[in-house]
Amino acid sequence: DSLHSCIGLLGISAGSLLLAVRFYSSPSAAPLIPSTALGVLLLVLSALLAYAGIRRSLRNASLLVPLCLTLSAFWSGYGVTLILAGQGALPEPGDARDALVPGLAAFALALLLLAVVGFLCGEPVLALVAAAMSLASAHEVALHYSSSLGPSAVACSHLVVCLVGGYFALGRILCSLTKGKVALPGTDLAEKKAQEQGRGSAGGTNPFAAPGLLLNMLSASVFCCRLLGLTRSLFLGHVPWLWAAGTYQLGICVLSYRAMDVLMATAFGFTSILKFAGGYCLLYPAWQPEEPSLPAPFLVVFSILFAVLALFLSLQSPVDGLYLLVFVAYCIALACSPRGFFAGGPQGVAVAVFVASAVVALIHLYNVRARAKIPTGRGAVKALLARSSLLKLREGPDLHAPYLGYSKYADAEVLAYACSVLASFALTPTGDPQAPLATVVIPWVVVAGGILKLLGGSVAFARGKTLESSAFILYAVMWVIWGLTRYGGLCGTARSFHAAAGIAAFMLFNSFVVFCSLFLSAAWFFYSLTFMLIAVSFLLDAIHALPAGYDVAATLVFGLVSFYCFLAALSSSTFEGCCLPMGGPVVQLGGVGAGTSKCLHLPARKASSVKRIADILRNGGTCGIPTDTVYVLVAACSRPDAVEKAHRSKRQAQDRPMSLWISSLKQLEPAKHLFTPLLWDFMEAAWPSPISLVIPRGEWVDFLGMKDSAKYVGTPRSVAIRIPDCSVTTHLIDLVGPIVVTSANPTGEADTTHHNQVYAKLGDKVDAVLCGGPSPENIASTVVDCTKIDSGNIGFFRVGIIPKSQVLQILEQVQKK
């Protein structure tokens, strides 16, 4: 976090220095830094700021995150606009002013909000930076309309930012040289980190929501300035602001999933599509005289999705839910206006979007940082729902936990289903096949929807949903290819055998998805089956055999099924129980996963999970746990019944006996006199490591409290024993005592390298699984025969992750000692 804070503030100072040099140049002389070069440098710095903002820890509530992300988006749009001006793409005298003013005005207000919150919440350095940048943007807006102001005021504001950055750099150098003994006020990051964790970690507020709301201000500002007469027209110069806002909002959508905020992530996904569509509308007249059209049915469907999302979001935060209703009005205004974004009605609603985004962003900024929160109405909603016996909100630490294991991301299925609804209704507008670019939904909504669906598939894969992720990714690829094909004007003019062959191959893959969905749920079966109807319409169209109206009917059916899945996913993520069920499997399999019993899965990164696993082992359970090699099945030595259960569930072969694990040689200290000095020194040198030592069985076994478990461990003459090189495993042994271990797979099968495979292979025969994700190694431990070590010879039952030469080297060193 200290590194990222330094990168962020010094990156801001570097950008301000470049802009100060630009505005200190004489207006009559050529600029010291050409526009194209300055634009490229700002793009590089914007990437650096985005990295600093993203890499800040989610546990720390600092204003540096929204400041870095907001300035990164600002400099991205500003840099592209400067490049366009430098390359002559803005030839008219007032084009540069009209292109820059909307972005400068939006960020002047956005940075002012950040400065106010910074001063109120005790972050003077960041507040001063934000205030100076806000003042520079405001002065630059005034400069474009009044040359009497002069560029010096803009340069002075940027110079203040440079001075603050120099002060911060000096403070960090002093802190580093004095090892923390001397720190200038506001530059002691260790103290700031403790304050941030103490203030902002509670409450579960999404730290990325505020930057996303500020980006909504940016896109709305483009249309507000046109309505208010600050710009002469909407044109190419405004596209960088809209597409920069859309691109960054896609990133904030991903970060919101990382912050476990499903509803706001979905909202940002929706608004990013509007920004891409708006940018395309402004770009299209650059090569065609007419304005593109936005079909009304699609926008009506979009407004319905916004309204449903607003309803569910109001249960989490009524303020955010009311805020989304502004976008419902925006979509309706676009649907009622044939000119779309160019009409005065949508531009009037854009003013409401701008104001509402500023107010809600201020609330989010303050609530992330301050101890005393601004009420958003969540408490009133919870109190109201507490009186209802039908609806109960899902809450708690396991709200977004997947069925198997854990994930760093919340579930993105809501957004994926919504993209299916949007893309299906985008297919319904007929349009002129000779002019595919004239309809906005063809190139941008379908392609953007496909990209967002690809995001949903990637998140589903990260959560262990193999079939769902495969289907989402497959359908996303199909939407993107179809959208780009229509964009290029190929669909309708160049149908051929090659297109039919590609569609047939896609149908073959989707047939496998349909078959597999029979064993998942009824909703997924109909979802994949109705998508097959759309693929059939593509195939019939490619061979010139499409019946009239079939394609519209197929897309409507798929859209309705997707809408039901969208509602079901929203309700299941918001309420406990199945308000809108997805249905059980159409075909029920026997064996693993067929029953109602589910094995307990706990994340290994939590100490409380290890404690619960220890309680299960002490009570006679068997558990799958991660190690320094592959996953293993364990039972407590003090519970012979559990050891016997593990032996039965594993179907243990006689030639592969179970082994014994301890956490430290101190557990064998009372029996040290029973071991030869060479064997004891060899164990001391070899452990902890993935090396299992087979040593002679003796009275030392009784010192470990084996009792009746001893007959299941090792052979009558020897026992395999090991200290694993894994902190989670050794901590568990410290809590339980010595454990009996075997690989977490039936005898004769491959080793288990992921927690999902433990339950898949052993089923309900295991009581719990400690989930650590993929195992660090795919190879088991090396098993060394030490029964004749005193004669100077050792053997190898199995050469695993540790090579034979390394084991022999350890023995040689011990012998020399």
C-alpha cells in the first residue's frame, strides 16, 4: 500500500508538471510540449494512476482510490482529445474548446467533491491535491471563454500540485532515511494505514462505487453542455470522454465484483453500454450525413432492466435505488426521441443524471471514509422487511461464498443474463441490411453485451462454475462475432457456405451445453435450448431458407427465458430461500452430488475455518485439507473410529498404508531415546518438507496417543511419518494433535490437486473440506525408506516432488556432522 500511495501521488505530480509547463508557455509561441506528445504522456500516466488505484488494498478506506481512478479517466479522455487536436482531427477554430469543456467542467466538480470530503475526513494532502486540480480545471474552462484570464492561473494551480508532490516525496525520503523516526505531517503512511483500517473497514462499503458515479457525471456533462449552449454541437471531439468513461466503468464493474457488490457492479455494466452507444452515435456522422437510430423496443427493455435492478438495489440502499430510476427515465426519453442522444429531451434528463450522480457520489465518498455515515435508508428497509415472514434479506460473511470453496469475486450471473436479454432484443430490429451501421444496437450493444457476458463467464469460472462459465463464454463469442459481422455489413449481403459451416460448429458445441444442462437445472436447460433456436435462425439465414418471422420469434423466446433467469439470479442473491426457483436437474444422477447432503467447505485463509476443521476432527470426523503438495484426507489419531472411517472411504490398499503427520519434533521429544542419533538428526535436517520417512515401528508410537488407531497406520514393522511444510496444516495439527493421513482420492486414482475434486471423488464420505484453491504442486511427497539408515543405506518407495539427489545430499551432510 505504501508503494501504491507513492506511485499515485508522484504520478499526479508528474502529470501536473507537464500541464504546468504547457500553460506557462507563451500563447504566441509554439508550445514547449506538442499536443500529440503531451497526449501520449498523459495516457501513460493515466495507466500508472489506474494501477495505483486498483492495487490499493480493499481493507483500507482511503480517498487515494477514487482520486487516482478519477484522474486516470480524466487524463485518458484529455490525452486522446489532445492527440486528435495535434493530428488535425479538430480543424475548426472552436472545436478544441467544444471538445475539452465538457470533460473539464465535469472533473472540476468531481475533484471539488473529493477535496471537500478530504478536508472533512482528515486527509489534507489528498484534499489539497484534489482542490488544486479542480481549480486548474475550472480556470481552464474560463480560459477557453475569456482570453483575458491568461493561462498563468491554470499553470499556478498545477504548480501547487507539484509542490504538494515534492513535499510528499521529501517526507517519504526522510521517513526512509530515519527508519520512521522522522515523518512530515501527512506523509506517515504507517499511521495512515492504521487509521484507514480502523475507520473504513467496517460497514462493507464499496470503495469503487464513487469513481463509477463520477464517471456518470462525465458522460452526462457532454450532453448537458450541449443543452446549456456551452458547446455548439455534439461531434467527434466528445467521443474520447464518453468512451473513456465507458471503458473505465467496465473496469469499475470488475472491481465492484471484487468488492462483493453485485448490484452496483451490474448497474455500472448497464451504464457503460449507454456510454459506448452514445459515443458511437457521435462518431457515426463523421462518415455519414444522417444520424444513427436507436430502436424503441430495445430501449424500453433496457429501461425495464434498470427498473428491476433499481427495485432490488433499493433493498440494499434506497438512495442508490432511487438514483437508478434516473436512468430509467433516461432510457424512456431516448425511446421517445427519434434523434436519440441528439434530441433535447434526453439531454434534459442528462442534466438530472449529472446532478444525481454528484449527490450520490458525495454520499459514497463520505461514507467510505467517515465514521459517522450519511444515512441511505438501509436501516429502515431492514426494519420493514424484519416484520415480513415471506422475505428475508441475505446477509452475513458468507453472502457471496460459492458452494465449493471461496472466490475473490461475487457472482456475475445477473449481468450475464441481462446481457442475453439486451442482445436478444437487439436482434429484433430489422433495419436496412445494406446500411447496418445506421442502427446503434447492431455494432455496439451486441458487441458490448458480448464483452460483458465474457466478463460474467470469467467470474463464473473463478467461482468454480465450469458449465455456466463455458456457456457464457461460448455465447459471448457468438454475440461478438455476430455483432462484428453486422458491423461490417457481411450479414445480409455475403451469406455463404463458410458462414453456415461456422454456425453448424457452434451448434455442435451448444448441443453439448444443452445436454450437460439437463443435469444442472431446468432453467439452464431452457436457457441453452432457446439459444439453440437463435443459432438455427442464423443457419437458416446463411442458406437462404429463413421463414418469415422465425428469427424474431426465436429471439423473443430466448429474451423472455433470459429475463426470468435474470430475475431468479437477482432474487437468489438478495433474499434467503428460492423466491424464483431455477428448478432442479431435469435428469437426476446417482452417486456423488445426487443426494441432499452437502459437505462443509471452508476457506483455508481464515483462522476460524481451521478451528472449525479441528473441532470436526476432534469429534470423530474426516476432512480434506491442503498441504505443501496435494490435497489429503486426514483423521485425528486420538479417534480410532475416524481413522477407520477414513480407511473405509479411501478403499485403502494393503500396499499403500496410511501415514502419520506431526507438526514439530517436540511432539516426539519424550520418545527421543527410542530413536538412533543418526535417524533423529536426519529427521531434524529433512523436516519440514515434502519428504515422508518410513521408520521402524516401536514404542515411540504410544507416546503420540495412537491407541487403537495404530493398526490402521503403517505396517506391522514400519510407519511413514512427516512434518509438512505448510503453515495451515501444521497449525491444524497443533490444535488437534498428530493426524493420520492418506491422499484424498480412492486408491488407484490420480492425486487430488484442487478442493473441488475432494468432494467430487469422495462425496459424503468426507465431513468437511478446507479449501485452499489449486494445490501448490501436482506431485506427491517423496517417500524414503529409513529402516536401515544406521547401516548408512536408505531406499526410496516413491520419488516425488523432492528428487533423490537432494535427499541423499541431506543424508550425507548429517553423516558428516
